[in-house]
Amino acid sequence: MVARCVHIFEDSRQSRLGGGQQVTRCVLDQLSTDETVEAFLWDTRRVSESIFSGLSSVGLNYYWRPYLRPVRVRSSFTYSILQSCILLIAALAASVNVTLFIFRSRRQRTTTLYCPTKFGLCVALIPRFLFSFRIVFHAHNVMEKRLVVDSFQWLLRRAASDVICVSRTVYDSLRHERKILLVNPAPHVVVRTRKDSSSLLKIGVVASFFPYKGHDFFLSSSFDLLDKYSDLQIHLYGDGPELEKISSKFKSSRIYFHGRVFKHEDIYSHLNIVVVPSTADEAASLVITEAWAYGCVVIASDLSAHKELVVDGLNGYLFASGNSLELNTKLEMVINSRQISESLIDGGRSSLKKLNNDYFTDTLLRSIFTQL
């Protein structure tokens, strides 16, 4: 007998294969086998174009949102306010549609609105206040100190009953009375066997080309290594507003710009080292856990979210953010020592196995249906 109902508000148009989508897929896989729960997924991308296909027992619905340039990329204050207003209007329009759907299909059962995105939370506002439903917000972003974000935090405190934070960095940046820390283990990432056994040493950066992702810093720092090591290649995966500028600035027959690649296997199974050179705080790094799964050595800047995963010298290396000398020192330590490389790979896989356990899923589902 169906006793509970959950509406999930995703935003795959903004992020198609991010950690949030992987967690949502994990939740839906669990709910689809639970006969006591009726689940509905609302998304800004058609199911056929997302990772949510094959969910026959889940109600799948589409709602529209405009895609606008991220506010962190050279945005003026005026543009940030304008973008926020446009997105809010679109979210409220979608919220009316969701409300009408719920009103027509509403039955006497406990209903939760699970919102893993900020846009999704805005969509859930009208049904939340009209029907007194409980909202659970899953925070996947650091809440920066900006007027737009402060306004969202004000809204969050009044709309969401509980908040789940994917990292300590997110937890500390978020102001809410009821919040828990639940580290995102990327539940759809499993340990793989490497396919590439070539002798070429391949270093990769897997990130969208935004300034804070550190592509310019990384290539400026490591460019000279191409002359020092004849079998070294640098591979960059991702798209974004900085791609054209970076690809024009750094030209070499051994630097490859692949653009956006959607299959993890087509990225990590051919890399030896994955560098995460971000220069500004991030919520969490799915790239680190993905690289561990495929047997890559991880070298990351010492931002707080990275330090929550990487223990320097145990499951990867950390370097001071923006420090070229330390980055190159760590790179050469891995390049010149197979023993160090294998030790870090083993440490990464061990860490991943500890993260991917039933505790995460059980706690997440309990948080969705039970007051924290």
C-alpha cells in the first residue's frame, strides 16, 4: 500500500552528469523498488537526454527553464540580479504547473518535496506553502557572500524544513537551523579495471573551462614538463567560456583539448594522473572519486572540499593552491616513482570503497522522509 509520496525537482539542463544527478539517480533506484512510496521526478531536460532513463515505476515530468551564463563568470552586479529574476520567474511558472498536477492527483498520504538544486527549490515553493508539504533541500554548492546568494539563504531558511550538505565546506557556508553533513560518495561510481596499458604518461584535467577551475594556472605551471618528459601528454576534458582562450594560449602537439565527453570510461581509463587545480572553494569534487575508481593518481589543490577527500601522501597529493613549484614537485614524484603511484592508487580505491556504502543511501532516504 502506498503511504508516502515524494516529488523530486532536478535541473539537468544546468548540470547533466554532476554529483547531484548521480545522487538523485541513486535515490530513484531505491524508491522504484519500494511499493510504499510513489515517486515523481521533475526535470529541466528530457529523460531521454539525461541519466534518469529506465525508471518505469517513477512518474517522469518535464518543466522548462532558461539556460543562462553562470553568474560566477565575469558577471556584473546588474547581470546577476537580472539573471536571478529571470530564473525566479521561470521557476514560479513551473511551480504553478507542478501545483496543478499535485492538486489533480493528490491523495491522502505524506508528501515530501526533495530539492537537490536551487532552481528546484524555487519550483517547490507554491506547493510547499499551499499544501504545507515538507521541503528537503540537498545543498551541492558553497553559499558565497553575495547579495543574490544571501537572498536565497533567506528564502531557504523559510521554505526548507531540513537541509543536507554534501561537504563540510557547504555545511559551514549555509545558515539553517536544521542541517546535516552527508558526504557525497558518488554512488554510481564503481571501481573499474584500467584498459590503457601504454607507456605514455597522460595527465588530465576534467573540468568546465571557468576561471576558478585553474586551467590557466595548471598549463602555465606544467608546460615545461613537456620538454623534460618526452612521453608526457596533457589531456583536458570539458567545455566552457574559457576554452577558446586557453586553447589558443597553450599550443603543443602533446596538449589535447577534447571538449565535453560524457562517458567516464572515455576519460579516466586513458589517464594516469588527474589534476584538480581549482583556485576557488568548491562544494565537493566528483572528479576525485571518479579518478580513484579508474585507478588514476589524484593531485589536487588544498581547498577545503578537496582536503575532505584527499589525505596528502595516502590517497593522493595536495598542493598549495596557486603554487606552481609544489604542483610540479608532486607531479614529478608520481612520474618518477611507480611505487608512489601504485600506493596512491591503492589508497584512492580504498577511500572510495569506504565512501560507497549503505550508510549514505540509508541516511539520505531517512532524511527525506523523517524530520532531522
